[in-house]
Amino acid sequence: MESFEQVAAQYEPMIHQIIKTLNIYKNQDEFFQLGLIRLWEIWKKHDPAKGKFLSYAYTNIRMKMLDELKRSKVLEGRSVVPDEEFWTLMECPLTDQPLKEKMILSYCEGLTTNQTIWVTSTFLYNLSTNEIAEQHQVTVSAVKAWKKGALTRLRTILQPEQLH
């Protein structure tokens, strides 16, 4: 009986041919290793009385690779990679100070959405008026109007607290 190294060298072209016929273009090295492992497994348990080793090896290695392709396809279907648009929406800078954020947002309760955007962008993320306008695709004068409205409302909200 020949050693496995000799068998592996003899059947290496067959493994490459199986990879080629299955149109495997990703992870070819991994599939080659899978083929070698399967070759070793069937070499250990092959009974020459039951048939030729070549056809037995070919069928078993091909089936193992097909099973792995199916398994990887199922895993690929389960994992979703977000598209580029998702990541651009997620580029919102995060604050290192959650308590500061909570406190600032508590003052924004009586403000409009745009006024809240101005307050958080200015005091949490240190953005300028121009940067806020660019980020929200509005004019600079619109952001200035948000600022004016927010400051007016914040003054009326905070003044009664200062009197006590």
C-alpha cells in the first residue's frame, strides 16, 4: 500500500479539476485543502474489493465540495452586508459624554426638530453654521433662523429657573 503523500501527489490534479468544473473561484485554497482532507478520509477507509479508488475518490471529493458550497451559500444568505448608503447615514459622530447629551436633549423638549438639530449639532458635535447647513442640505440662512428660534425659546424656558 502506498503512502498518503504519494496518493495526494497523484490525485492533486483531480482535486484541481473538480474545483475548476464546479466553478469555484473564491477560496480555492480552502477547497483544495477540503479535497485533500476528504481524499485522506476515503484513502483510510477504502476497500479495493468494492470498486476502483479513482471513481470512489472523485465522487466523494466532489460531493464534499458541493456540500461545502451549499453550506457557505446558506451562511452567505443569512449574513447581510449593508450597502454604501447605510454607512453614509451611519456617519453621525457620537459623543463621548452621554450625560451631557442627555442634559442638552432635556432642554430641547420645547423646540422644533430643526431647532433641536441646531442645538445638538452646535453643542454636542461642535459644528459650525456652515457645516450644519451642508450636512442637512439647507441654506446657511435657514440654519441661522433655527438658531434664532432656538435661542429665543431657550431663553424663555431658562429664565424662570434663574429667578428661583
